[in-house]
Amino acid sequence: MITAPLTDRFGRAIEYLRLSVTDRCDLRCAYCIPNGFKDFEEPEHWLTFDEIERLLGVFAALGMKRLRLTGGEPLLRRNVSELVQRIAALPGIEDVSLSTNATQLARMAVELKAAGVTRLNVSLDSLDADTVARINGRPVLNEILAGLEAASAAGFAPIKLNMVVMRDNADEVDAMVDFCLERGYVLRLIELMPMGDTARKMGYVDLQPIKHQLQARFSLVDAMLPGGGPARYLGTTDGRFTVGFITPLSQHFCATCNRVRLTVDGQMNLCLGQEERMDFRTLLRGGASDDELAAAVRRAIDLKPERHDFHEQPNKLIRFMNTTGG
Ligand code: SAM
């Protein structure tokens, strides 16, 4: 097995993998999966747990340290806690986190913690039941709130709360800030990315003015939080409130991008906003050795583009977030 660290053509060390364990979801967030979307992967194309464990073992031997389970909605993949347990035990893997819409979290928080999930990100775009039903496609606010409570009770801390800010909920940022302050959640505000028509219709909102308002309201200073992601954090000096900004459009972070994405059917997407990818399912099912898989990982990393073109070519990407491994 080759052991030099994974570095791309632009000198970026690649050590973070977002693993989509399903492209299905119980919600229809208007910016993510269009209503009526039917083009889900065939179950026989889903990587099995054995295939995932083997491939991640190869990645880990090449220096991949952090994993995040995502989707679709990862808690819909049957026995996902067993998968967590298996990949958390791989030598070299230091951190297994998970992003969820939290609809299933009330019943699963304890088992996820026991299985080895270190950190949880929960998506919540509004605290208003009607807005949630409208943006997220189902009236699930109460389930999400129950999931958040169960996650805190299970010992997840800090919980990061992801709010995608768009035309429809931009006036709710202050309410979300107060909610997070009260409960000790870290708020992360995310700019809408133009992935597929469905996201482009939702009305992009530049987060810079919102950042300046919050900075002034709370006298925020730069803050650091664990996690391998692109958020830039600000916090109060007493540590009571931290807010992260994920601003792929108004201030992109491609120069420090350390990640790749693996879809449920074993395709590695090298950039959220570009089409370069590598097919690992065919390699795994075609009998590739570990050395051949490792060589393919290196070839894939060599394909990683320098940056996305969301600004310059907002209509370029027809792929939806759920099929990307968001
Ligand atoms: N179902 C899980 C969840 O809700 O967190 C994981 C998958 S979801 C695709 C991951 C994150 O991507 C969510 O926070 C979601 O809001 C965000 N997302 C989806 N489409 C997006 C878009 N077009 N722009 C920005 N964020 C998006």
C-alpha cells in the first residue's frame, strides 16, 4: 500500500470525506430535491457496508482522517449505526460525524452516540411550523425539535444547527440566533448554492450583511471550533454564542478545500460545483486489489478542480444536492 499523504495538484491536503449512505430523503427541501423527483439510485447500486468499509480502509491508509455521513437523509439507511461502528473502528479514522434533518433522531440519538458518532449537524431552516412545511416539504418541526432534545440528552455537544438562508427565511435569522443562544447550539448560516433548477428558484441571499449585523449586535470575535469544514466562526468572548458562516458564493473557500464526496453508488465527486468524478463501484465490483483502489484514489484526487464556478456559471450544474452527497 502506498502511504504518501493525499495532496491534490493545488497543494491541498485531502483528509475529509463526505459519505452519502443514501440519496433518499423523507423531506423535499425546495432547494435540494425537487418535488416529484424519482431518479433515485437502484438499491443494487448502493455500496454495501462491506464495500464501504473496504474502500474507507484504503482511504484511511492514505491519510483520510475525518468522515461525515450524509445523504439524502443518512438515518434512513437501514442499520446505519452498525456502519458507523464499523468505520469508526478503522485504523486512522479520527472522527465520524453525521448530518441529519433530525426527523428520526429522537429514536436514534442514543444508538448513534454509542456507535461512535462524535459530532452532529442538524438542518433546520426555520422555527415556524408553516415555513418548515413550505421550505422542507413536510410539517416536521415538532419531530426535529424532539430530535434535537434527544441528541442533547444523549450527550452530543456542541450540536451545530445548519440554516440555509434564502428569500423565504432571511427574516428569521434573529429568531434562530435567540433559539441557539438559549439552548447552546452553534448556529451555521449557509448560502444557497445553485444546484439544479430547484435551488436556483429559491432566491439567493448574500450572508455578508447578516454577518455584519450579528457582529455589531454581539461584538463577535473570531472563534475556532472542531470540524474539518469550511465554516468561518465568530463568537462572543464569553463563549456563550458561536455562529458559523458558510459562504460558497459571497466568499468562497475553495483554496482551503480539504474534502471529497462519495455518493451512495460509489461515485467520488471531486467538487460540489463541478462534474469531475471517479467510479469506485465498478472498481470494487470488478475485483480491484487494495493497491489498485489506492492508485484510483490518487488519480481521483488529481482530478480535483481548483474551484467551483457558482458565481460565473450559476446555471451550469444540473445535479441536485441529494444525488451529490451534500
Ligand atoms: N439530510 C441531511 C440533512 O438534512 O442535513 C444531510 C444531507 S443535506 C443534502 C446536507 C445539507 O445540505 C443540509 O444542511 C442542507 O440544508 C444543505 N443543502 C442542500 N441543498 C443545498 C443548496 N442548494 N444550497 C445550500 N445548502 C444546501
